[in-house]
Amino acid sequence: MSGFMLRIGKRMKKYIVWLVLLPVVLAAFGFFFAKGTVEQSSYTAAVTLTLGKYDDGVYNNMEEVTSLLKSDAFLNQALRDVKEEERQDVKNRLILTNQSDTQLQLSFTDADQARALAVVKQVSDTFLKQDKALFTKRQQVIERRLSALEDESVSNDSKVDKERFLYELESTKLGMKQAKIVDPAQVLDEGNKGMSAKKRALLGLVIGLSISLMFVVLPEVFKES
């Protein structure tokens, strides 16, 4: 065994330059090769919304909202600057995820980061715009009813009923909420970008050390056998 180790030591001394140089070269190659070849293949953009609360059968209902956002009529408005065939592609690839009874995430993956962000922004902005219009209309109805009821003259016997109606309307008004963004549109990940330069360099170093070790040890192992 001592003879075996002695021969290993001699081989290491003899080829020390190459044994050191090989891992360094492979590590450097991995680092600089990574710099020139790391590419994005896809980007996933997402936005999270919370639904409003103002007694609307569609815009306050998760199931209905999910159907609405996938409808051709809605997407035609949200993506007016997109060609018809591209809108169908967006419709097929737009992912809607119910995170809770009131929170909905919209996500879209594309090779173009700007396009991925634009799609989720346009869809969410259009929904919020429509939701705000309905919320405002509902709010105005409540305010008109409150104003009319406050100005209404009633008998002493009806004052209790009036106060109750006023309380109910005020409670309804205070409990109303319009849809809003919880998490703004952003890129969730960087897609399939491959290994980083540091990881490639480390891999090159490990491979180089392994090759150097085999170059030194294997010939002596075969001699022993």
C-alpha cells in the first residue's frame, strides 16, 4: 500500500502543473461561457386582486368573475390593441387562480417580459375600471336613498322605523368595498434561465478536479490489479 501511495505522489509531482491548470481552466470556461449563453426562455407575470363587496351578482362573485375575465367580450375590451388570433392565444394561456373566496390571481407566461406584464395589467385594469363604475353607481343609489329618507317627514309612530332604515342604509354604505389590487403586476420568476456563472464555474472546478484525480489514480489502480 505504501508503494501505491508513493507512486501516486510521484505522478502528482510529475504532472502538478496540468493537475492544477485543468480545474482552473474548466472553472474559467464555465464562468465566461455562462455569461454569454444565459438566456431567458419565459417570463411569468402576475397580479392579485381582491373582489369588491357591494351586492353585485357578477363582480362580487368569484365564479362569475372567473368566467367574465375569460369571456371574449371582456378580453375584446381589455386587449383592444391585440389582434383577434393573439387574443385567443392570451385567453388560452391566461391563468386564473382562486387564492381565497375573495382573492384572485391573474398570471400570464410569455417569452417577452414586457408583453407578459402588459397582458396582466390590461386585464386587471379593465376589470378594476368596470368594477369602480358599478361600485360608484351602487354607492350613489345608497346616498340618494339616505338623503331622501333623512329629508322625509314622518309621524312620531314611524320615527323608529325611519331610524332603523337609516341605520341599515348607513351600515350598507360603510360595508361596501370596491375591488382593489393586493399584489401589483410583477414578474414572478425569471423563467428557465439555466445555471448562473458562479454555478457553472463551480461545476467546471469539480469536473476538473475529478479528471485530475482519475488521471493520477486510475493508472496505478490498473497496475495494482
